Amino acid sequence: MKLEDLLHHTLEIGAPWHIARIRDDLGKNQIDIWVSRETLRSGWFFGTRSSPQQGIEQVWRHINIGNSRCIVHAVSADTEETAELQWMGENDQPFSRTFARQIANMLMQGVNFSSVCAILDIPVADLWKFKHRLDSGKSGLSVAGTETATTPEMASPSVPAANDPVWEQLLDGSILLDIRILSLKLLMTKLREQCSIITDREVRVLKAHELQRYFRRHEKLLGHELAQITRN
């Protein structure tokens, strides 16, 4: 397999899009690629060429290529077609959709901010910008026909599993608790406010996991609240 074909396959860039240019001198351990749309040539000789695209070039951090960061440059447009492209991200967002899902999976598994930044080599400011967009309902993760991956976790006889519907019911107000712990009251208020404006299914699951992790972490202090959950 040629290097160009390997990159197209690895980064999930398919026709009519293609990698038009590659540079590896714009940053340490960094590969920049420019993706363009191809159209059919007209005239005596038929073939494909990069279509001149109108609009502002967007830049997204994509999944790593080996130990190198991959930066994708392309002109994006808000269409149904581009919304399905996983190597592309939303306008004015730092990450491609594939990379955003990778980050969300790490957060869902309880990996803290500093570790996510260190493992994926992400600036803290970009990660905060991404999370703020998720929390404010302005960005999503869901893609038709896909699901967010989860990993097994330590089981607890008192704390329901992360995929138990009780956590989403707590967040949407279907279940109300008598809460004695101030930090839990503050967390519930914050998460419920966020979920009231979040419509993306996978982001809501991310919030449910966040609440479940809190209960796991403070299980010994939450006997009063957990007793109410197990009764529902």
C-alpha cells in the first residue's frame, strides 16, 4: 500500500475528498495535511482535480499518526455531507469528530483533564473550549449508526452501573433525591442545568457517567442518597 493510500485509510478520508498536500515541518512531532474535494475534469482528457473551494480554511486536530500530532486543514461547510465526515470537525472547534469522540471516551472513563492533555498532547485551553461547548449544548458527538465505547469498571453492590437508566433519570428530574451532601447538591444542579440544553444523546450519557463516578468515589458518604436510589 502506498503511503498516500495508507494515510487516506488511517485518517478515514475517502472520495470525493483527498489529501492534496502534506507538510511535516510546521511543528515538532506534527504532520499537517490539506484535504480538498475532487471533481471530474472536462475536456479531451478526463480525470480528477482538486475543486476550488470557497470559504475560510478550518484547522482541526485529528487522531495521531504514530507519535505525531495530525493537523487537518480544509474548507468546511455546514451541510449534511460534511456533518458525516469524521476527519473534519465543526467550524471554529479545535478537534475533528473522531478525535473529539476519543477525548469524550477518556473523560467518560474518568481520566482527569491533566492526564487527557498529557496522553494526547492537547493544550489545556483547547480541552476546556471543547468541554465548554459540550456542556453548553453547542456541540455534539453522536453519529448515526455509532455508539460511544465504554470500558468495564469496578463493580459496587451499592452503586448502580454507569449504564443504569437511574443516572439519566436523576439528571432529567424523573427521580428526586433528598440530598444531605452540599457538594452533591452543587453537582446535581450543574449537571441538570447542562442537560436541560444538551440534546445530543452521547453527551447526555457522558454527564450520566460523570454523576455515577461521583457516587462511586464518595460511596461511603452517600448512604442516605444511595438508599433512595436503590428503592427506585
